[in-house]
Amino acid sequence: MSTTEQAYDVDALVKGIYTEGIIGLKGAFSREWAQQLREDIDVLFEEAIQRPNGALGRGPKRYYVEINPERLRGFAELVAHPWVHAVSEGVLGPDWKIVEVGFDTPFPGAQNQPWHRDFPAPEETVRDRKLTSLAFNLTTVDVTPEMGPFEIAPGTQWEHGPHFDHGMFPPRDEWPRYASLAQQKMPKMGDISARSALTIHRGTANRSDTARPVLVLGVDAPGAGNAERHDLQLTHAYAATLPPHVLAHLDYRLVDELVPVEQQHTIEGLVMGEA
């Protein structure tokens, strides 16, 4: 029995992803670790907003920034967490890889997003009911109802969606059905969640005076193909500091010097918000 199997009920974790489409672990990290993550994200956002296309709009007052892992002081600890391993291996198999690291920030004034999934359902999911990717989220604040909580419609990862705009956006006349299923998630600093990016979801309006940054890890099974939309870089010096069991689960290219990530996965349908 592996360490992850000893620590967590992997069958229950997989069942949660395959039924609800989202699971979570409270208190996975300390509040101090989450505060450090927030400090790093704040620095990275200020850098990104200064360069062309550095911070991509995901709706009014809402931005997404893809980053290089070594800019986060706690990255190795995050990847090595046994819950991350248990969920990833249970759902995606032993050769899972992190293909994306970024953060999404709804600032005060952010509006409801349209209901959506993050990319079209792949053939393996439609044909075989097999999930080939996961998204992990870590909040950097204690989320309140006023901050625009993440909202998700459980079980909708299995909807084929051939009539969805770009395979991602359900028609507006279907929104009431998703709203009737919706669960709002209000995690606290140190909590982590994992979900299928195919489960229909949206960010809601931030009516507070506080930004709500959340870290995003994109994880793939072999052949899922999402790495093509991203550019995970490690410097030779940083890669040399990572344990083999961390390095083995990163889909990356080695570089002498980091360059800002040129995001290849824009979601045009989110730019204007719900209206």
C-alpha cells in the first residue's frame, strides 16, 4: 500500500470527482503558507499587469495570470502534498503531470461570469466517461459570500455539450438549470480543492472591497494534450533543487533564464462577463 493510499481513501476521492465533479480538503496547508502564497501572487500580478497581455481578462475586473512555478516559494511543498498525489493518481493514473500554474483574481466590481467549462469535452470523456484532467484550486483569503465565491453545478462534467458555444458555453436558456444545481464554495486559507474542469461553473460577482486571488494547478493524464496550451518553465538551477518525485510530475522545459509565460488558452467568451 502506498503512502497516499494509507493517508486517504483514494476510492472515495475518485468517486467524489466522478459524481459531484469537485472535492476538497480543509486545512491542507497552514494559514502562514497561504499568506506567503498571497504575497507571491500580489508581486506576480503587479509584474504581469505592466506588460502587454501579461494579465488576461476573464471578465470585468477579473484577471488570469499564468506563471513559472519557481516564483512561488511553496511550490515544491504543494506538489509533494499527499492529497494532491492521491487525487491525481487515483483519477489520472500514475503518470499524471502538472501542465499549468497560474492564478485567477476577481477584484471588487467583478461581475457574474457566464456558466462555462474550461475547454470542450474530449472524446475519451464523451465516449468512455473517462476524465483526463483536473484543476486544483487554493484560495489566498477566507472567502465570504460578498467576495464572489466560485459556483459549480455538480455532476455536469458528463454533459456532452455539442450545442455549447465553442464546446464550452451552454446556451443562456440553460442557465436556470445550472443555477438550480449550483453550490457556492467558500474555502478558507489553507484549504485545497480538486475538480474536473469540465464541470459547469462560474465566478460570481465580487461585491466586497477585497480581491479574491486563487491559485490554479492544471493536471493532465498522459495524452490529454492540455500542455500544448501552456509553457511550464524550470531553470536548470531550480530543477536541481526539486526532489525526483516532484520533478517527475511536471511537464516542463528547462531554461537558463525564465521568460514571462505567453498564455495560449484565452477564453474569449468570459471577457465581457454575463451580460
